[in-house]
Amino acid sequence: MQEIWQKLKTGLKDYLTASGFGEVVLGLSGGLDSALVAVLAADVLGGAKVRAVMMRTRYTSELSLQIARKIAAFNGLNYQELEIEPQVERGAAFLEAAWQEKAKPIVLENLQARIRGQILMAYANQYNRLLLACGNKSEIMTGYCTLYGDTCGGLAPIGGLYKSKIFELARWRNTVSPALPEEVIARAPSAELSDGQKDEDSLPPYAVLDQILTLLVDDGLSENEIIGRGYDARTVAKVISLNRRSAFKRLQLPPTLAV
């Protein structure tokens, strides 16, 4: 884990130097991915040069707010909270008036992510900071992300790491110094874009998903070969379908750091 962390630090530092940025901005959601990216950036730049923005809606839990505040305090981040529910409501009302019909749930979920992306890009422009996207490889390879929303950014530092490795890396980083509250590692991953939403409502458990993705994406095995390794045929088919259907997203995502 130490070697991976050092590669991420070196990669981020080199990328910032080459791009001419001395500071970064990111959305701090209360989830593990954005938390780890924030800690990484603070380790590289110092917390004062990391603008972390928590943009809450009606679906943002109190736990997420508490976690974001703790991460900011642990790492000395330049932290800010914004209430974006009014913008989401206005956006939804505008679209429904234009269509003369109710917006689909997926439209309303993605609207939230895209408003957040729009705000973060504005921060990047206003303060000349590089926007960091916080997605991981599991999400990228299955399309579990919102194009022009949480995918906005000039770099996705942990986009080369599967979610299972993110958990390991977070636990290791806390052995170096307190940087991440235990709650952010232990909680069930969620985008918090609708009531009670959990990642595993849409994806297989990460422990299984990442093993299948490794065989499919990294090792180049076929569907039958993966099933032959003992994985459930329906789960394998679902993962392959998600991967193929989301290829268009990956063509438009920010670069990741090589690990």
C-alpha cells in the first residue's frame, strides 16, 4: 500500500507541475472515494491548498456531513458547505415545464450530479485550481458515474484503482496518521442521489465485481472463461453488459494516474 500511495503522490505532484496548477478543488461527499482523494491532495499540497466543497441536497445524510467535517479537520482542508437543493428543484421544474411531463428518476439523480459538476468547474475557473474527479476503476469500468457530473475534472487520481483496493489503501493510510474517520471506511457506499440508495442496488458486491472486472479488463478473459473460474453466470453477464454499454463514457473521462 505504501508503494501505491507514493506512486499516487508522485503522479499527482508531477501532473500539477506539468499543468501549471498549485492548488486543487474537489467535491467532498462524505463517501470514501472523495475522502481518499482529498487526503492524497493534502499529503501532496498541504490542506490549505485543497478546496473541498460539500454540496448537500435533501438526500445528503447527517452522517455524510459529519464525515466531511471530520476529514476537513483531520487534514486542514479549505472546506466549505453549500446547500444546492434550491438549484436542483429549479432545474427539475424547468425541465418538467419544458417537457410537460414528470422527469424520470434517473434524470433527477443525474441532475444533482451535474449541478455539482457545474459548480466545481466554476470554482476551478474562479480560483485557477485543478478540479479532481474522485471516481474509482470499478465505477469507470461499469459506467456507474454521471457523464458531465461526478466525471468532471482534469484528473481522476484514483481512477486506476478498484474499489476493493480503495478500502485497503484507506485503512493503510490511517496507520500512518489519522486522516480518515472510521465511519467513512465502514459505511455502505452510496451516491446519495435518492432515498436509501446504495451502490449494491445497481452493482454486484464490490468484492465480487472487482474480481470479475480484473479477469475481464486486466486479464482479457472471455465470458465463458470467467464463468469457468466459478463465478455466477448471470453476474458475469451483467458485469460484461455494464462494461460494454458504458464504453462511450470512458472515451470522455479525465486521465487517471498509473499505479
